[in-house]
Amino acid sequence: MEDYLPNEYDVVVVGTGMTESIVAAAASRIGKKVLHLDSDEYYGGLWATFNFDGLQKWIEDLKVSKTSTKDVSEVDLESEETFLKTSNEYSTVENIEETWYISNDADLPVVSSKDTQTDSTGDGSGSGDEKSDDDKVEKKENVKQWSIDRIRKEYRKFNIDLAPKLLFARGELVELLISSNIARYAEFRAVSRVATFMDGKLTQVPCSRADVFANKTVSVVEKRMLMQLLTSCMEQGADSPEFDGFRDKTFLEYLNTKNLTPIVQHYVVQAIAMATEKTSCRDGVNRTKHFLNSLGRYGNTPFLWPMYGSGELPQCFCRLCAVFGGVYCLKRQLDGVVIHKNKCKAIISGKQKISLEHLVLGQGHLPPEVVTSEGEQRISRGIFITDRSIMQGEKENLTLLYYPPEQPDQEPVTLIELGPSTNACPQGLFMVHMTCKRTTNAKEDLAYVVNKFLKAEPLDPLAIRSSIHSHTQTVSPDKRHIQEGDQDNRGESTEESPKPQVLWSLYLNLPASDIKLNESTPSNLHLCSGPDLELDFDFAVNQAKSIFESMYPDKDFLPRAPDPEEIVLEGEEAPGPKFEGDTEAEEKQDVEKAEKED
Amino acid sequence: MEDYKFLFKVVLVGNAGVGKTCLVRRFTQGLFPPGQGATIGVDFMIKTVEVENEKVKLQIWDTAGQERFRSITQSYYRSAHALILVYDISCQPTFDCLPDWLREIEEYASNKVLRILVGNKIDREDREIPTHVGEDFAQRHGMYFLETSAKEAENVERLFMEIAAELMEQARSKELPRYETNTTSINGKTTSIGDTSNCGCSRLS
């Protein structure tokens, strides 16, 4: 049975993605009556974060078409009204490919006495403390080796992002969260290192002044060079005369005139500006400035990651919308929109016709009639559960890596590696997210980076076993397997820096975020794009701001919401709430009362 | 630093109209009924109580109406220390929905969260759910159980005081749901937990 909703609103928002949710919160905050719908049973649309089970359901559901079957003839229209059916074709996810690289419990080798023996001989011949420690852990964990069943069983401990995004510490979203007081709904973890691939290996990029000066790979002269360059980007910005001659040139062309050493140039281009050969000087300088601006606010790097995943953030805005009276209804399909004299007059949802002043639509709910271009900025994504970090350190890290293309036909890839402390995965595992612009399909687009940093081959214990005996193709190339007679692939954990083994992977292509509407689109219909290619949420925040401005040009955009302490409630006689500080008498009474009751 | 030793987040769930907001208002303000308009803009309520001579600050979160069409955000459940599941003893459907709520709780709340089942509105004379039925349900699902009346202020104080005492006990024996304490809270305050004397939260602004 369908829930009956009130029939009239100022603003109807369909889709709970980032932009939609910000607009919903902003409208509700200034007292507009808001209805916020989503056809899915979860928040976030393509911005969602799922636990492992939820992700499996999501993949299953993609196979089922959700497009409305409603026919125009079923819609009760008045004269001069037209009905446009909405379509989900602009939020189509393609090329889903899920792969397991590990086995089910049942297929794991039984721990035989021989294996145990092997372990103990390993212990005996252990060359160092580290080794024997490892073995102890292995023994204990033996039964608890990662299997498909175990990952499924621990599904709640995963938070898997469809569109992982970071926040610049002084970016649009952080400022908005603070100024609107929505920050209280979320928690963050600072990205602990920015990595770059240089001279055949991954290194941590020195981000702060202290880092730069502590760095041993850069000489004193280079350090001065770097600081000078960064200062000119930071203090003067792209409009400075310093960059006058480079208006039409690339960032690289500018840097080439600065006689930087290769290392310094590498840091600036690949890690700080995250630029390619094509990046314009202006963009490069602005990106550098953005990076530097955000340094030193929280943690070692300019970036924050939302705890429990990016999908939490749209929900924070939804919560605020609800707190200010917004009505929420998930699992509610939008069938179409009713147009009257080039204005959106109402939506049709189920049996209801709901009237509105403004209609805000996520890109998965557009009538094809208003779309002129599907956009080109399509996204390739890869998600990997791995058994260790791409760059092992003493403590758990949250790593950002920008990897530039190796070949002209490749796209730069952004890699975010999350550990258990972000709640992305259980202890002992890591979650790697890769994102790039789509050229072919996700798997092909990302292959060059996957092969560089991960071991994405099946980890079949039986296969490894047989390969050792036959001395043919060995999945794990280290000789210790044979030397120590260790018939277990886990022996490789003592290797210097083995690539993380992929336990599970998912590839998918997300739709373009730069979809365009045609000029005859009703002016009170507002489009919210899906996730974009940028690292952060700025695009969504800015889009939401401009939508809100076009709806309510004279109103404040998300003014600060009061803290509970600041709200004077109706019927309350005291001038202010009495929660804090001077409440001792009150509390004592409470305690006494409670004691009596006990 | 504010003057309290412990800060706990308590969240309420349950069908619309079972009296969640009334329970919160009765406890924090001593008011009933809370008045409709007042709910707008109120996010959570705070009350500091004293348990065994220690100040305990309770942050009590209400659903903001999102339960009406079963659309509570997952993030609502994050970092909760206690969860109060409320039904109306005079309304069978609100009791029948409890398994649905439990499923949602299982999915999103920490599995160590303290759970309390509350049958509200015992002032009503048209009771549909006998006390022992509620009790049985709570027992089967490892929950504490209490019947209350927000209207008559019956057991409301006790409900929250017992939660405060139990959470403090757990905090002392370190059984509290462990939420990451090194997270960054970007408004200069922290909504994460616990014993503030050794909380590792970054208090940045």
C-alpha cells in the first residue's frame, strides 16, 4: 500500500543525492514546505554508501527496471496541462563486474597436521622476531582466513562508496557544514598522507612546511625553490602578474620556465595540483592554491574523509531538512511531471497528484523531453577489498594517490585507500577506490593502475598448492614457499613490499554529471547532477547554491541552525533553556526522585 | 571544557504518534503536551543529570518525523550509546512494527548499543498490549523493558536515569560501544563520546 502524502508543497525534491539534499535543506531552513522523495529505499542515489549486503542488493536491483509503467491516459489532467513521464535512463550504471579472488569456506583447505607442522618448522627457522610474530598471528587466524563467507558474514563492517569524495579542509562543503551547523551530524577523519609514484615506487608527498623541511629526498636548494613557488601561487593567485604570460599556456609550460628540478616539479604537478599535461596554467595555480589553503587546518594533509563514507553527507542535509519540517518518503516513485503554460505545476506519484512551486530533480528522474545532452564526463570506478595497504606504514593510513596517465589514451586515476578506522572495512582489510574519466569501460580504463599497485589474480589455495608441486606457473613468485616448504601462500607476507592481494573487486561505470537541459525546460524545474569527476564535493555545493538562488534570490542560503541550547520553547516560562551550567539544584532533585523510584 | 564527566547519545525510534517527542520533552522540560510548532528546528535535547555524584550529559535525539514514511537516515543511528524503541500500549500496529524496527537497528546501530523497549501511554484505558507481552518481546530480543506515561510523568525520569546509570556503568567497565575517538569534528565540538577526561577527539575549528 502506498503512503498518502499531503498534496501541496513549495518545493518537491526527487532524489536524495548530494545536490538534491542540500537544496532540500536550504529550502526547508527558510520555512518552505518541502517534500523529499526517493524511489530507492536508501538515501543518496548514486552518492550512496552501502554495507556489503546492501551493495549486493543494489547490484541485484540494477537488473530490474524501475521505469514507471504509468500511461498518460491514466493521469487525471486538467485542460492545457501536459504530462511528461520521467525516466531513469540518465542514471544508468553500466558494465558492472564483480569478482571474487578468494574461496568459500568449504573450498578452503582443511588445516591438516602437515600444515601445522609446516607452521612450526617455520617458527623454528624464523629469521627474526617479526617473522615469528607473523606466524603466531597466522596460527591464531588460521581458521579465520578471509573467505567469501566471512566477508558476507561481516557485511555490516563494510561501508562501500559508489562515489567516494574527499573534502578540502577549506573547501566549499566544510565551510557550509560549519556555517549551517550541519557539521554536528557528521564526523571526519583526516587523510593522513598524500602519496605519489616516483622513481618506480610510492612515496609520501611532503605537505606542510615542516614536512618539506624534514624531507630527505629534496635538497635545501630544492626546498627553497618549492617554497617560493608555492608562496607565489598561494599569496597572489592566478591573477597575479607572475602568471601574465601564461594565460593561454599550460601549468607545465609555466613550471618549465621556473628551472625546477624534476623532483620538485613532480611534487607540484602530480601531488599538489594533481594536474596533467593539458591542465591550464590558471587551473594549475588555482588547484595549487586550493591545496595549500586547506593545509594545516585538520591533520597532515588538506583533506578530510567522512566517517562511514561519503553517503553520510547527503543524509546530514536531509536530517536538517526534516528537523525544519521537511517530509521524507523513500521507496516512492516519481511517475512524471505535469506542465501547465511552461511551468511545472505538479508531479504524479502513484495515485497522487502533488502540486508545487519548484521542482528539484536528480538526474535519474528527468523527463527525456527536457534533456538536450547526456553529457560526456562519464565516470569509471573500481572498488577493491585488499589484504594490506599499497604502502605499508607503522600505523593505519588514509591515503590519497593521484596517478597520471602513462599513455596518451589513458586518463589520470584518483586512488583513495581507506582502512578499518574509517569504518570502510573490518580490521585486517583495506578498501581501495579508483576513479577516472571513462574512455572505454571501467575495467579497461583502470587496468593500468590496478596492475601497477594491486595483485588482482585469484587467490585459490589449491591452485597455489599444485603450482608449487609442479614448479610451473607460480601465482606468488617468492621462493620462500619452496625453501621453507611452506605450502601456504601466506608465507609471502614476509616479503619486502608485496602488492596488496585483491579479495574482491567491483567495476562499474557511472553516468555523466554534465547532462544539459534544453532551453524550453520550465524555469521552475531544477536539475541536480549526479557525482562528478572531481575529488571533492564543491561542484555539488555550488550547483545547490545556484539552484537555491534561482528559486529564492533574496533568501539566506542555509543560515546557521540553532543549537538545542539556544532554542526557547513554547510555553516555557524561564527565559532560556536550563540545560547547562546552573542546573545543580534541578539535577539534585532529579537524582533524588530517581533514587526514590529505585 | 564543559562541566560533565560523561556524554551519551540516546536515540529514540518507533512509529509515528507513539509519544517519542513527548517522552523527551517530559524528561528534559517537564512539559506535556509539547506543542506542535515547537518541534520545528529542534534537533536533539540535552539534559545533564547526576549519577553517583558524577555529571552525565544526555544528548537525546528525536526522529524529526522521518519515521512517518519509514525514512530514517542511517546516520541517525551512528554513534548512539542507547536506543529507545517506543510503542503505544493502546495501539497494536505500533507493537506489530517492532520487528521491522529491530531489523533496521540491527543494520545500522552498533551491536553493543544499549536497547530499551518502552511501552508508552499507560495512562490510556484502552490498553491493547498487556505488560507481559511487551516484557516477553523485550526479553526475547535482549532489551530492557519499561512502561511509561509521558502524560502522567510516570517512569519517564526513571527511564532516562536508568539509561544514564547503565551507560556510566558500561563506560567504567569499558563495555561501551567503542566509537573512534580520533575523528575530527569540524564545528569545534564533538558529538563523540564517553569519558571526556580521556577522550582523544580532535577539538578543531
